[in-house]
Amino acid sequence: MIRRCLLLAAFTASASAPLSAQQMNLTGAGSTFAAPLYQAWASDYAKLHPGTQINYQSIGSGGGIRQVISGTVDFGGTDSPMTNEQLAEAQSKLGTDVLHFPVALGGVVPIHNIPGVSKDLNFSGNVLAGIYLGKITKWNDPEIAKANPGVSLPANDIIVCHRSDGSGTTFIWADFLSKANPEWKSRVGAAASINWPVGIGGKGNEGVAGFVRQTPNSIGYVELIYAVQNKMTYGQVQNSAGKFVKADLNSVTMAAAGAVKSMPDDFRVSITNAPGAGAYPIASFTWMLLPRNPKDKTKAAALKAFLTWGITEGQKNAQALTYAPLAKQVVDKELAALTYLHY
Amino acid sequence: MASTVTTPPPMMGVKDAPEKLSLMERLKKGDEVAYLVTFASALTIILITCLLVQHLWVESALSRHAFGWKFLKTSTWDPVSDQYGALPFVYGTVLTALLGLVMAVPVGFGAAIFLAELAPRRVSNVLTFMIELLAAVPSVIYGLLGIFVMLPLLREYVVPVLQKTLGFLPIFKGTFYGVSYFSASCVLAIMIVPFIVSISREVLLAVPQAQREAMMALGATKWDVTWKSVVPYAQRGMIGSIFLALARALGETMAVTMVIGNVPAISASLFAPGYTIAAVIANEFTEATGDLYVSALIELALVLFAVTMIINALARLMMLGMKSQEVAH
Amino acid sequence: MSKSYPPMHKKVINVFMLSLTGLAALLVVSVLLFILGYLVWHGARSLNWAFFTQLPVPAGEKGGGMANAIVGSGKLLLLASAIGIPIGLLGGIYLAEFGKGPFSLAVRYTADLLNGVPSIVIGIFVYTLIVLPQHHFSGFAGGVALGIMMIPIALRSTDEFLRAVPNTLREGGLALGASKAQTVVTIIIPAAMQGIVTGIMLNLARVAGETAPLLFTAFGNQFWSSGWNGPTASLPVVIFNYAISPYEDWHRQAWAGGFVLLAGIFVTNIIARVLVSGRHSPARG
């Protein structure tokens, strides 16, 4: 019995690959939204640079930020940029600044399930804010009808669904509503978790999507990738130029292009409600977090190479996985910033 | 000189009773060692729990100082303006756990009695095996099955019937969207039933046959024998299984958050959406940044611990009040 | 015995109540069969040899498997059992055989409290205890978190099943001149063995499906992990990540993973039962 246990233990220990001298193991954590992308990149990069194992796990953007600050991971992924307080904390705990590098773009789309309405509806920012504030309560509200001429909307109560778990998706959604509607900004604000005035909380994209699918007269929001991969119908949103735009890779990339002129050097920018006629208003970067002066310089060099590859070659993966690729101007700006990292 | 004390004739295999065993001999017999080792293990659990509570206390300090007792009385949960209150979560936790128990305990006891007393041994073993497997189903799969299967079932068949017959009761009022306290309690009931069935069946099987035979000799029916003779003997173990089930119900996170609706509000209706402490911690901890926010979440964990302490204490007091019918142990 | 005894109403109640218990058992078993069937139905397509032998591939690529998660779960559960079962078992023996009075009450009470702590809180606790000082995630931390979760159930179930053994056996052992320890080891524990194994298997099953405590301790890994000192993949975490992802193929793999997890526990249960089936329990009714 004991021998059997020992044999089993030896087997499991040996089943794990021993580390060779050239092995480079990097750990990353954070955004669930970006996880498939980082993992696809890790796989392709490992084929080009055998021995480099990049292990990225999705524990949430906030989790990623916390782990970067605690020094338990080599890089982080986040859908919302670190605040100044968090940067200051990183400075005191890690002894170094943390840099943000956009790696891809995503969007958030409104989904709805209205019996008798098969068309994708148009929503303005004010309408969405009104619905999620609980002020617009029926589907045939004049505000909604105004944006959707010719569609016969029923006089049913709107059943609102939002995310229960803190997420970058919520942050992007709430950030857009804050920009589009002053009352939302003052009453609710924008964060990964907020105090929703109305609505049911669904866990994860599939919680919201599942609820909306099963509940007539409901509205919710999900990641663009999720909607595309699961072939869901979703509505158009009015952008700052007044046009109703449907989210797709193109319109999301245009949102980034529109924001590039005013992009700060540290890349911490929100691109919701971006200027441009074709820009989709509920879009956002997802960032990779790198400590500026990490202790382990060889790891840092490997990360820098990985990131450089990701924002150039890796953008092909992005499109295949339904992430919107970075606009060329953004990539150029990032490459320029990377040259200042001396390792 | 002749001895006035007669020594008894030597008996086979019995040593002369020693006055006192030496330390080495005591150790060899094993009792001291056994006592110490097992005592140390029992102590470990107290040490771990104290360490855990101390950790929770320290990490929640920021939030405790910011809110004080108000934390337990307010219902707002606003991470943006850093206002936190625990009341709706406590309500949801206690409600779903107790309702889950109410649904699971009768079914669990019934199944255990069937498996222990009625079913042929082989059938019973196989079925119990399978029921124990229910405990291994990951929480997230319970949640997904809850969303895909249970919620539509409840919405189509169960809730309309309940509302038609008992809809006048405040606990059954209101529109049912699928996600609700009731749905969460149903999922919890399924998750905790294996513990009740498995452990209760084992203690029922351990009841000596003499107990049954005594009553059978009096001409009692099988049910009477079971209910009046076997079950009281196994009572304490069966109630012990309820404690295990209760603990799991209080701490369950993933499955609950997928079917409860995650709305931090208190409602009299079971069909309204709600929230539990474990669910909100699971939902928001990974994304929480900001020291007060994290501290508030940890304080919620501390509150849950306190709630568990109170419920367990009440249950134990209730047990003390119950007359124990078991044969003297 | 005359034909009119027991009285008719008692006979009716008898049949009624016994049928109810049968229904209850049927209800519980059918739920399990449904879950199993659902997992197989939705995950069967993903169950192939590659699933058990290959590492996961990124989303969008075909194939891949959960080999590292399966082995990782095995490693974590091994460590968890090594920590949780001995402490729980020995503690349970203390409570049932040696303990009396307020200390025993405190231990039982504390075990119930620890049992009720949400698994994510235990994960956060072990994170602060082990991961932060070490500055990296590890399978060791994951195993410790799961082990802590195993202790209360192991302790309480051992306690209950040992106490269910009639005192006559203890008295018999002592009458034969055995020490208390000898009596416990050679007579009482074997008598309660079926129950103790049940408790352990239930424990293992519950802990095998836990995701939340591993998120901040064992973390996760797309690759193989060496030893217990680095991030380790585990079945529940992978199932969780796949299930909430947007990709249909990953959803199917999640169901398949759930099925494999159940199958693993099933096999472990059978092995454990076979190993202890030789012992006879004299107290059994």
C-alpha cells in the first residue's frame, strides 16, 4: 500500500517536464477578456522560441493589477487602466513604475430579446443610460421609438440585465454611459463593479446572454467576441458623430484610430465615445502591464521581445479570434515607447 | 514464618498486576502517544481556524473602522463611492441555506432510510455510490445546469403551480424571472443532499440488529421499527450530517451566483432575485482594487463567519433540548 | 399473530411512508443520472485519446486536451489528502475515543465553522500565508488550501462513525487486556471502516470539484508543472475557464472535463472500497 503510494507520487512528479537550462518561464495574470489572445500568442511564440513558456491565467483585470503590484507575476493584463493610486502603490511595493501597452481592442454590445421584434434596434447613449438607470421602463418609450422608426415596439416592461461579477466589460459599458449621460456619471459612475440602480446580475457573459435569451423583453450587454462567436443578434449604438454604428472589428479599430491623436504617452486612455463617423462608441483597449524596472532583467528582456512580437506579428491571431487589431498609429507609438526600455 | 495472605493460584496468561507502569512501558502500550497525537490533531483544527479568523480580522480592519456597526444595518453596496453594507447579503445567505436545508433534509433522510433499511444490499451499495458522485460535480457545472435546465423547469412547471395555488402568500408573490432565492435554494438542496444521504445511511446501517429485532418481536410494521427504533438510535449521526450540509450551503459560491440574480436587495418573495455573501465575494474579489473595497469584502467574510457561529450555536442548543433516545453509549 | 395485528391504519402508514422513502431515493438518483447523461451528451465529442494526453491548445485551434489539468488535479488532491486526512482522522479519533467536556465541544463546533467558510476565503487566506511570502503561485499552496478544506469533514465524519460503534466492542477489547490505543486500532476503527471511507470519499469528491480556492494558490498553467513549486493546472479551474468562455469548442471540452472529473472520483471510490472490503464489521445490522 505504502509502496503503491510512493510509486504514484514518483510518477506524478516525473510526469512534469524537468526544467532545462534555457527554459524561460513567464507568468501573467489578469483580464479574462484578453486571455484567449495571450494564450494563443504564448502558443505561437513558443513555436518560434522553443523554451519560452508563457503561462497566462485569467483571474480578472483587478486580480491582474493586484498580482503585478504584489510581484507574484511577471506581467499583467487589464481592460481598464491602473489608477494613479494603484500606480503609486506599485511604486512603493515594487519599487518601480508599471507601464501600460495596448495589445488589442474589444467592444461591448447591447443584446435584446423582444417578442415580435426581429430587427436589431438602434440605441443612443442616453437611451441606454435611461434604461439602466430605471428611468426608461417600457420598450415603446418615445426615446427608443425615435431612434427606431418603423419598428413596432410593444408596451412591455424592460427587464434589465447586467454583469454581477466585476469585469472590464462592465467598466467599458459604464464608462461609455458616464460620457454619454451626465446623470449616470453623477449617480453611478464607472468601475469594474458598480451599484446598479436596476436590473438582475448575471455571472459572466454567458450569465447575461443566457438570461436575455430566456427572458422576453430583456436587455443586456456582452463582449463583442462573445456575441460573434455565439452568433447572437445585437443592436447598434449611436456614436459621438450621431451615427448608429454596429460593432465589428472594423468599427472598433476605427474607434482606436480616432483616439490616437489625443493618446497620452503612457497609453492610459479611454476610447469610449471616440470621435469619427465610423467609430464604434463602446470600445476599449486591453493593456499588458509591465514593470518598468523589474529585478529579473533576463525575464524582462524576454517579455519585451514577446510584447514586440505580439503587437506586430501577433495581430494576425487577434483577428482570427475576433479581437480588433491595433491601428497602425498605435503600434508605431508603442514600438517607439519600447525602445526606451533598456533590457 | 508462614504467610497469612494467600496468593491466588497463577492464572494462565495473566501477568501479576503491576503497581505502576514505567514511562517506557506506558509509551509502548501506546495510550499516551495515541492521546497526544490525536489531541494534537484536534488542536490543529482550532489553531487553523483561529489563524483564519485573525487573518480576516486584520484584513478587514480598514472597513470595520470606516463603517462600524452600520455595516450590518445598511443595504447599499457601491464600489464606486465606497459605501458598503452587509444586510442584503446576510439575508440572502441565511434564507437560501435554510430553505435549501428544508428541501434537502426530508428527501435526504427518506433516501437514506430507503437505502439502509429497504433496498437489497447490492442495490443500496450501487445507488449510494452514485449518489456520492453528486458531491464531486464541480460547482460551476451545477451553476450551468441550473441556468440551462433548472431555471426553465422552474419557470414552466413549478412556479406557475405554486403561484396559482399559494400565490396569496407574500413569499410567493411577484414576477419570476428564473433567477431568484428559490432557484438558488433548489440548486443548493441538490448539492447538499449527497452528504445527508451518504452519512445518514452509514449511521443507520451501523445500528445493531438487536434494536430492530426488539421492536419486530412486538409486531411492529417495518416503518414503525425504522422510525421508532432505528432512527432514534442513529439520530445524532443523522443530525451531524445536517451540520455538514448546512456548512456547505452557507459557503457555496459559484453555483449560487449563477442562479440567484445577484441583486443586493431584500425581498419578502422567494421568487425575487437576491444575493449571498459567498456569491458577492466570489463575484467581486478578483476585480476589486482599492483597499477599502477589498477590506469590505473581507469584512463580509468575517460577517459570514459570525453568522455561521450563531446558526451553529442555535442548532446545538436545540439539540441539547431534544431528548436523546439512544441506548446508553 | 392474528390477522388483524398490526392494525390496518398502521399497515397503510407503513406502505405509504416506505414508498415515500423509495421516491426520495429515486429522486436523488435520477438527478445524478441526469447530470451524468448531460455531461456525456454534451462532452462526448471531445473525449478522445488526445483529451487525456495532450496539453490544451489556444482557442480556435482544433484538438488539444486536458492532460496537464488531469495530472495537476491528481497532484493537488494527493497533497490535500496527505494534509487533510491524517489530521482529520486523528482528530476524529480523539473526539470519539479520548475526548470529553468543553474541549471536545469546542473542536466539533470549530470544525463546523471551518466547514462553512467559503472556499474562496480559504484560497485568499492561503494566498496571504504562502503565495505572497514566496512571491509565486504553487501547487503546494493549492494543495494546502484544499487540505484545510478537507480537515473539518474528515474530522466530523470520523467522529460520527466511530461514535456509532457500540461501546460493547470497546469494553470487550479492554476486558481482553488490550490498551485503549490497541482497542481503537484493531477493533473500533475496522468496525467503523466503511463509514470512515465513505466520509473520506465524500470529502475528496467535494474538494476535487472546487475552483475558487485554487485561483489564487495553484493559479493554473497551460503547460506541465514540475513538482509542487510552480503554478499548476487543475480540472475544475480549466472547466470553469472554458465554460465561461465564448468558444463553443471550449464549452464542449468543459463538459467533457466535468465527466472526466466524475469518472476519476468514481474510480478512486471503487478502489478505496475494494481495498477495505476485506474487513468485516461486527456491528453491522
